[in-house]
Amino acid sequence: MIMYCANFVLDESELDTVVGIFAEWVSNKVRRQLAPGSLKSDGRRRFGGICLDCAYTDAVPPTYWAARYTELDNRIRDREWVVECGLRRPALEDLTLSVLLRMEEHSARTALARLDTPVSRPSFVPEILDRCIVSSETAGTIRELNSSDDELYVFKDQINNPERRSPIILVSRDSSGDVLVDPKHLLSQVFGLAEVVVIARDADSRAIAREIGWDRVAKQGAVTIIWPRPGVIGRHVDRATRIHADQIREWAAARKKAAVEILSFLVDLLNPSLIARHIGLEYVQRVFANREMERRLQLAVGSNSEESIAMAELLEDARRSLLGLEKQVEAKEAENLRLQKEIWNQAAQIETLKAALRPDADSTSRGADPVIQDSIAATIDEKATVEQALHVISWLFPDRVVVLDSAWNSAKRSEKFIHKKRLFDLLWKLVTSYWCALADGEPDQLAGRVFGESYTFHDSKSVESNLRARSLRKFEYEGRPVEMMKHLKIGVKDSVAETIRIHFEWFNEERRIVIGHCGRHLDHG
């Protein structure tokens, strides 16, 4: 389980400083003085229950270095803590540093215990940031936001910048003008991951909301995490995540640090994209192996003896074999990352649903009636009917989706539909990932990729050329007929139990999705 992962851009001169700080940290752990230069030697060293692996190559630019520290948990058996620190320094360019902390479980019992383990970061990270020259490319600024027209224009431009890769944490003030989260402590936790913006005491929250959107603004002591555009962080999320003031006060009452809890939100969502860019031990070892293979191959080619030619052929075969294995490893790593993303997305979905069932849920719950409560419970158990799935999304996202009477009626007639989880996953993506993409101005064909092959933004030519088929796909919305050719699909059989179609339309001015049909496959004519 990944507990922390972050990337930093440092001045090119800081390689030895980073290695030295890491050596100091390991020395304190093993209670033995380790020379920084010793960490540039490839290989493994053991210190009781602690293992240290290093890899280094600087034969040609870029220079690579990585170290992995592994320690058994002294309280919980079958648990290991792994810290990796890696860097890449091209010639005459800033170096990139990546730090990763993960917890490995070797039994089902300890895997259950990890749920109570808080997110944290290695203690040498602040030391590196304090002693090294950090590039402006590294996320980690803090500033105050006023509500003047000029400042709001700049802030809105920053938020909507398609090149932005880091979240922005917007901190508001309560009715007394105080912040509930210490901005400086917050920045110290999220440095390298996000920017921190604090709303000024005399700022007009309504003016800020009108400019950047009500879903992005924070007020009354709340904190809002404004995410980059969909796809940048490796998974689809809403435009913003709001942490309400009551939640922050609950953390304080439970003696939990709000900054650390907010860090956990970031880690949970940013991990997929950061892990993909992590400079790990195996990566540096592969770079070294490739360079060594190339060196020996050039030496062999430079000699004309039969033995050297034969050696060159063997080395070339080995190099190709290694490249093939690397591609297989990368493919498996990509597949593992994809599966991990699915797990994270499902966990976030379930947490949202469970939060809606809590009796102390905030104003967004709006007093759920028994039908809604039963629908949410059925969804968590993956047993929701088509009608219950519509109840859940229309109740949780009333500003994003409208379900017409025609859709409710078709859903009731599809009560026997058996692919319940697949259906809810599609509806969830419809009102989260897809809606966010369209709201941010992405074209429909790009936004629809989140559904894979389950989405069609137009119907077949036979349907479009048939008046009766087109009339079946027209639904009345606000007193006028609306043709809905866009649809989500599951199954192809002529079966209510195995096939379903969800016809809908996006209304850009309202920023709303209208569902006209959610049931059996409509006739072609």
C-alpha cells in the first residue's frame, strides 16, 4: 500500500546533498555512521532487520541514483516499511527527485490492520527541502487571495490552465475570520504535491464563487481541493473536493492534525500519476544494465577476432532479450496500476455512498427518505435495481442530472436486469468523470472515453434515417421534445435481464445531463 509519493525539482548541484541527507537518515536508523559515498556503490547491505539497496550510474548523462530502505515493523508481525529515494540529473539541467513510502503486508491479518494506519511522509523530506535549492517547478507556494477583479482573473486563469498538474488547496475563514487549518503547517505537509491559497479576511466569498464556480469555493472555515483537469492525475475526479468545517473540527476533537488528514486526500488521488513517474531502484538498475550491455557490445564490435564477433552477437541477443523483458515488466506494471486505479475509484465511490447514509451527514444529505436510504444500501451491496441506481445518482447529484418520467418508467420495467454493478458504474461515471470533462469544456468524443466501448455519441444510420426509430428516442424536457441519440449500453441480446440502454443529452448552458430512457433496447424502426 502506497502511503506517500512525491516528486521534487531541485537545482542540478544538489545531488550530493540529497545523498548525504539520505545517508544521515539511514545512519540514525541503523545506529551506525554511513559515508554518503558508500550509498553510490551498487549492492545490498543488511543491518539486523534492516535492508539497504542502492544503485548508481553516471557513465553518461543523465546520472541516476536510487536507494531502497526496508525495515520490519517492530509492532506488527508480517509488515514491512519500504522507503525509496531516487533521482535523475540530466546534463546542465535541474535534477528530479522522487520519494516513495509504502507499507507491505504479508498476511491477511495485517492487511486488515492497515486501515487504521495514517498517511505520513519520510522524515528526511523536510530536511531536503530546507537544505536544497528547490526549483520553482516544484509545487509548494502559499499566498493570500483577495476578491478584487484583477486578482480573481489571475486566480481563475491559474485554476483553468490546462497545463496545471498540481491541485490547489483553497483555505477559507470562519465567521470570526480565523482559519481552522494552519496554512504553514499544511504547506509543510503537501509541499511538492499542491499549492496553498488562503482567502483574505476581507475577501467576498460570493464574488470568488461567481468567478471560479460554487463547487470550487471554500467558506465558513472549510477547505476545498481544486483538482487539475480530468486525466492529469491519472484518474477521473470531480472538479473539487470540499472538506467541511465540521469535519475539520472533528479531527481537532480527535487530536488528529488537519494538515495530515488533508495530505491523505491528496495521496489517495495523486498516487497513480506520481507512481508512474517514480524513479525507483529497479528502474535505475535497468538503466545500469542497459548501459553496461552497450559498453561491452561496443568493445566486442571494435575487435575483429572471431571470438569477439561471436561475443558481440551473444551480447546483442542478450540486449534484445533484456529489452523484451523490460517491455513485459512495463506492461505488467501498467496493468497493476490500472487495477489499482479501479480499486481506488471503487473505494471512493463506496465512501461517498456510506457518507450519505450517516445520520450526521451535512446539508448535502438533505434528509434522505427511506427509499433513498434503501437504494444507497443496495448500491453498496452491489444489488441496486435500475430504478434504485437512478434514485442514488439523482439524489447525490441533483445539480448535474435530471431523470425524466420516461426514464423512471423504463427503469421500472427493467427490474430484472442482472448486471447491476456494471450499470451503476456507468451511471456514476456519467455524473462524475464525464460531467466534469464536459463542464471543463472537453469535446464529447474525448469526454466519452471514460466509458470505453460502452458509449455511443450517435445512433446507427438505420436509426437516424428511420422516422419511427427517431421518434422513440425523443423525450419531452421542459415542454419541448429533445432527441437523445447519445447512449450508454450493456449487452446486445433481446433480453430485459441482460441488455440495457441509457439515452441522455448534455445541456451545456445548464451544465446538466438529462436522462430520457434507462431500460430495454429501443427498436430500430
